[in-house]
Amino acid sequence: MFSIQLLISILVLIFSIISAIVYYSQRADTKAALQRLRERARPIRSLKLDERAPVEQFQVDPHKRTRRVERLGESVYRIEGAFARHGISVSGAETVHDTIGGVEVVLPYDAATFLEAHNVAEVVLTPKFAIVLRLNDAFDIRDGYTRTEAEREQKEQWEKGAAGELPELETPVGSATEQEQAANLGAAHIMGRRDETAPEAATRRQLDSCWFAALAAVAAFGLLLVAANGSYAWLWLLASAALFALGHWLFWRWRLPMRLQPVNRVRGHVVRVEWRNPHSQYKQVQLYAGANLPINVPKHWQPWIKGSGDSTIDFDVRVKDRMLLRYGDAFSLADETTRFPRVKWGGHLLLALIGAGMLATAWVTNDRIELDLAHVRAAFSMSGPQLLTDVDAVRAQPPALGSLVNVQAEVRCRLPEAEGYALAPVDCRRAAWGSSAPEVAEVALDQSLIGLYDGELVKAERDRALENNIQIQHRLAELAAAVGQPRHAPPMRSYEVRRLWNVSELILAIDEACLDKGQESAAVCRQLKDTFRSGVELSSIPTSRGWGSTVDAARSGEFRRYGNNAVTSARTAQRLTSGARELAEMRIYAQYEMPLRAAMRSQRDGVVLFLSEAEAEKLRRAVPRPYANAIFPSGEAPVERPARWQTRSQARWATPYQQQWAAYQTLATDAGVWSLQLTGMVTGAYFDENDALVIEIAEDRTRGTVFSSVARLTALLVGLLILLIYGTYCVINVYRATQRKQALKDYYTERLGQPPASA
């Protein structure tokens, strides 16, 4: 994860550096273009008197509004070229520069709407940028100033609701024909002001409260999950219940009426403008009051409102969002809302989806729902935990699933199953109560297998004399090569050579261990023999004569006459050690496999208790100290070793197999019986193949931990209830909303006729 974060950070850093380089190179180009314009271009005219006031408004740094910039004289220059924009974003703040023909410009007022593919502009210069005075023979800074002032006056009058004619703007609306038509219609008149009615204000109500209710429900469900898996579950349950109650109240509470907003009563002509996307069926409709006051129309009114034509009409428009509330005598949002009350279903859909998510989460995270039900039922019953002290009575009448029990018994840890080719340690996850003691037979391991396992037979050591001899031979070979007389050198370097001892014993041990015809051991034997033949130099016979000849030489004592050693490399010695250990593991386990199965079959009758890791650890800690190391060996114990192997050390250590088997034997004695007291809920009871009653007890399910089960069940129940209740409301309200939509259409069709086909 850290590597991924580091890689992402490096990529972001590289991208930032590249972006900065590109940005500053573009800035250098624009500055150079402005400098060339100042030095080489000739002015086309001087700044006019009526252009100075508008220009002075833009003599400020676009990126530092408090810093004014002086003009470089009164000269006006001509520039042309394509429009381009570049910039950089740092910590969310974006810096943008506009250019025409490579020169950075400031586009005053609405000049940007008059840009074309190729632009011709008249500009006045400042030290940092140029201010556009005229653009493409369509924009003039004086006209832009006039339009802006008219828009400001119109906005002020609209917001104040002052009676009178709204200022006319020069901004075109629609096509050229529509523009000419709008210019002949005149401006709209504000006749007065009123406040919204309650039904009109109610149409502005959104789903804000539903979002708060949804957030409260999600937070409450999160607390339920915490209660289901943590401590102090009852406290989290109370907090969750409080949040659910809060969310329910937020959704269903009586809401205060919306604050009434001002509404302007307007009289004038209405123009309808449509835009259609040529690549799709999408159509946008916009109404204008007079020439250029845009107003928004409820979507279901649009098919019938086609504009007022040459006549004037009275209509009411909300000031803030310019929403049409009344249109003559034909449309009234207040009357419509009273006749056909609005139906909302978005909040119900939101909570139904949240309920579905809760139900799915609670279902996935709880795979033992029946145990939670049994736990709650048993914990809140009047009777206490059932006391189990008699193994015969328990076998005769096993405890019911979901019942709380208190077990007080003398138990013995069961022998564990083998793990691969190893004897598993006693973990006490299964405790036998009243079962017969396991019959663990004596197993005598072949000492040659022990030597292969612990590496005693593959004893490879450094030999200083041999290393010096190899060094001398390599030097002689180098000198011979220098004088043109090549000489054979040993294939190994001095630091790689090793002296291999006990060669006869090693060969005979490998051959004896490979008598087994098992498929896996045969592959290991073949690899081990190939390694020995190709990597070991014997002193008496060449290994290329075959493995059989090598074994015969070892049996005849031929190697002992030459010191019973051989030469090999460090890598070959390592491969011999690992291969010998792997082969020994298979053969040693084969000697313990049948006695282990017989010992496990001897554990019959009685009751087997499944314990958790925590309870098993408590049981292991209760073992008396004199027997703890014997049953749970953690170290190594010295054992006897053959006298012929005592050349390097005087004692050798028992293998893990011998230690673990000794632990099994100790467990089978009276020292392996200990007291156990266990309280929990029965989660399973059945008889196994050895006629032992197996009882699974969850010690984490007691009366004190019942609130965790309550929390898991509550999460399921709450998710189901929210899905059912709000899902039902959603379906009903969607149906009612569909009926309302059709009723509105029928109502207006009856009053106004069918809408025009173009709508």
C-alpha cells in the first residue's frame, strides 16, 4: 500500500512539474507577443473620449483585483488571430489567461459572446495585457457598457419590484426573425408586488429533510453493526434507537410553512423561444417577458404556452428564481396545487433503497441467524443455564440446540489430526469428557532416518588444506594459460568446496529410506540420488558407475579405507541436506501414521466438547507445571545417539516427531486429565463415528453478551421494516403521482384543448 501511495505521489509530482513548465512557457510566449506588439506594430487610431470611462473599469490586474494597471498611452492597436485560453490550477484556485493572436487580452463585458474562429480586435495596451475595445465589427466596448448598465438597472428594478417599465436590453433572443419580433413588442411592465401564497411556496420544498432522515438511519445502522461486534452493546443499541427515532421524526414531522418570497406582477408580451439539438430529440424552451426578461415555466405548462403574440398578458413571476406562478386566467400554480395536491415519492424511494442496503448488509454479515434467535430466546427465559456434571446423563439426553449450559467436568484434550507429514501439537480445541484414554503405542524410529532428518548424516564442513590445494591448482592453471600451455583446473572455487563426512552411512541411509515405493517419496529419492551422483566426488570410485555400485561400495566398507569422506560444493551440500530432510519426513511420518490412527480410534464414547481458541488456551494454562512441558513441548530434549556418530558432539536431540509422540503418550496417562468449567450456548450436538457425543458450545453467547445477538437481529428487522414500509409508500405514491399527472393533462386539455403538435 505504501508503495502504491509513493508511486501515485511521484506521478502527481511529475504531472505538476510538467504542467508548471507548460504554463510558464505559455506565459513567456504571451509576454513576448505583447512586447513585439508594442515595439513593431503601428497604432491605427487614438483612444476616443467616450471609450475612456469603460476602459478604466478594466485597468486592474485580472488575478489581483486590488492592483490597478496604467495604460501605455492613448494609442489603439489592431491584433488578429485565433482565440486561445490557458491556465493552471493550484490547490483548487484556477488562474486563466485569454489570448488573441498570442497576445493576452481582457474581454470586457459580454465580448466573449462575439468570438469567432478568426478574430480581429482593436485593443489598448497595458504593461501586462491588452484591453479589447472592438471585436469582429460586432462588439464595441461602449455598447457593452450600455448593455451592462441596462442589465444592472433591470436587475435592481426587478429585485425591488418597483412599478414601471423594465429597461430594454440589446441582447438578442432567438433567431434574427425572433429578435426583430421581440424588438417590436416593447418592454414588460412591473405592475406591483405581492407575496407567495402557501400553495405556491410549498412547490419549492425539496428533499432536504429526507436526506437528513436518511443520514440518521445510516448512522443508526452503523451503530447497530458496532453493537453486534463490540463491547458495551446495550449502550450502542440505545444510541442507535435514538438515531432511528430522530430519523423517523425528521421524515414524518410537521414542517413549518416555507418562508414566503416576493412575487412580481408583470404585464407585457410573452415570446417563446425553442432550441432543438439536431443530433437528438432534446428540446429546450425559454419564455421571455417583453424583449429580454427570461422567465422559467413549469414543465407541464410548456405544451400550451406558445406566447401572447401581439397582445399583452398579465402574469406573476417569483423574483428569486423567475418561476412563472400565474399566466393570465389559464394557468395558476396555486389553484393547480389546491385542486391536485402534489405527491412526493423521492424520499420514500431513498429510504426504501437504504432499507434494502441495510437488509443485504445485515444478511451477509450474519450467517447464523438461527443461533441469534436461540440466544435471545434462551437469555430472556426465566430459567438459568443448564448444569452439566454427569457425562452419562448428558449422553442419554443431549442438551437442546440454543440452550445455555454450564459444564463442570474432568476432561482430556483429544489427539489432533496430522498436518501434512507432521504430527500436530496438542491444541485442546477438542476436549474429551468421559471418553476412554487413547492407546498410544511405542514407536521406535530408525536411527538412519533421524540422521537424515536432522542433517547429522549430511555433515559438510570446510577443509583448509583442501581449499589451499584448490587455490594452488587454480594459480598453476592461470600461469600455464599465460605461457600458452592450458592446464585443467578444478571446477569449484576454494570458497565453494566442502568436505562431506559419514559418506558410507549417508549412502546406506538414503538407499534404505528409498525402499518405499510411494510415488512422492520416489520422486524425492530420484532427485536426491541424481544430486549425489552429479555433485559429489568420491575418493575411491567414480559416481558415474551408477547408484547400485555406490551402494555396494558403501556396504563393503570401501569408503572407510579412504577416510569415509568425499568432496562436494556448498550448493550441493545444501541440496543434499534439504532433500534428505524431505525424504526423512515422509518415512518418519509413515512409521507414525498407523499408530496415530489406532490411537485416535481408541478415543471412544463419552462427550467431545469443541472449545474456542480462548477457552483452549485457558485449559492449557490450567495444566500442572510438571506436565506442561511434557504435553506441550516447546524446546528440544536430548536422547541417546549411536556411538559411531559421536565424532563431532557427545549428545544429539530428539526430533519434533519424537517429542510430539511423547506428548501424546503423556496425554494418555492420568496426568492428561484436567478440570474444565465452561458456560455458553449449545450450537451443535451429534454423535461421531467413534460413538462420542460431540457438543459445540459458543462460550461467547451468554446472558451477558445477548445484546450483541439482539443488535444483529435488530439490524435485520430494521432493514426489512424500512424496506417494506417505505417501499410500499413509494409504490403507492408513484401510482398517485402518475394519476395526478394524467389528471392535470386532462384538466388543461378540457379547458384549453389539445396542445399544438409542435409542443
